Amino acid sequence: MGLPPASAVLALLIAAPATARAGDGGDLAPIDAGDDDAVGDGGDGQPRLVPSTTDAQPIGSSRVGHKGQFGLSAQFVSGSRFIKTWDDDDYCGDRGESSTGNATYCFGRVPVVLDLTATYGVTANIELLFEMRFGLERDFGATQTSGEGPRLRHYSPGVRFFFNDRGVMKFFSTAQVALDSTGYEDASGASRGVDVALRNANGIFLDFHDAYSAYAFFGEELEFKRWLEVGLEFGVGVQGRYP
């Protein structure tokens, strides 16, 4: 009897491993490393495709901006400021060489405050905002001997603009008018009333998800009614949004 042809021997060598695996109860066929789908047994002996579960999930917001979302944020803020009084009788937190012993200009730290801000995204890059500031520390009193003074309280409507969007990270700038209702008093105990300030904040926004973000910023504020006050602020905050 003659030897089988070479092609028949080659076919048997290829088929034998697959036959052995089937006999052992294995149900997975070889998987091409370049395929996104796994090959499994459908239960009837026929192969079927199984979607891959190893795909990496994207990080960051899937929305384009905050359009149509209501937001609520909380931020902690402090900084430094310069105050120039209009009258030597006014006390701004430091002693000086004026006739009353008060300094005519003062440098100092802005008391730590908590800002709560409500927002609404009118477009992908513009948010309307209303910010309320509550002092966590007390400011200076009416005179050198009066002890601690009031806590800061501001109400600041405005607009926030987003630009240079890079997915998770984007930059922002605000334009705000602040109504300063901090209860400062003069030496006689009379209220100094409400002041008006112009405020701007610039920073980095990190949209980790459609529903929440974190941010850091620096800001400038200018007041001019009670006294001339120029402030430089630094803060960090978080924002939640819906829907």
C-alpha cells in the first residue's frame, strides 16, 4: 500500500488539534488579537460573537458646555486688599499717624468667606450666575478699640464666559456687580450703608462629569463708596449641575 499524498498528511495535522479540543468540551475558538469581539459557543455548537467588555470608559463630560443646566456651587475664598479712606476719622483696620490715630490707608488679608452660587447655562459657553457671599471670619470693627467687626456679605449677579475648551479642562472669566451689605459702622455706631463693587474672576474649570466639576480661580474687586478698596482674591470650589 502506498503512502498518502503530502497534502492529505498536512490536512490531518491541522484538523487534529481542533478535534481534540472539541472532544475535551472546550467551547472557545482561537481569538484573533486584532478583533474587538470574543468568539463563544451559542449553546448549539455554533460559534457566536460576544461584545468586548474591556473598552476604556471616557473621562469627563459628554456634553458640549453647560447649556440648559442649572448649577449650584460652593467655594472658599480669601486674599489681600488695599483700603484708602476718604476721611481720617474712618478706621480701616490699622493704626496710623493721622490726628485720630487711624491709618489713612491699610493693607490686610481678606477674611475667609464661603460663596454659594446659582447658575444657568444659556449657551454652551455662557452661564448666568448669582453669587451670595457669607463671611466665616469677622472683619475689623468701627474703631481701634471696638473689637471684632461684621462678617462680609455680598450679593453678586453676573455672567461667566467659558473659552479654550479642551475637553475636561476649560478656562473661564466672569463679569459681576457686587452689592456689599456688610454691616460696617462708623465711630458713632451709624451704619455705613450698602456699597457697590465691580468684580471679575478668572480661572480653570475641570468638568469631570456631566453633573459635577471643580475649579480654582483668582479675582479682583473694586469698591469706591465707603472708601476706595481694591482686593485680590483666590479661591477653590465645586459645582453640581442638573439635568
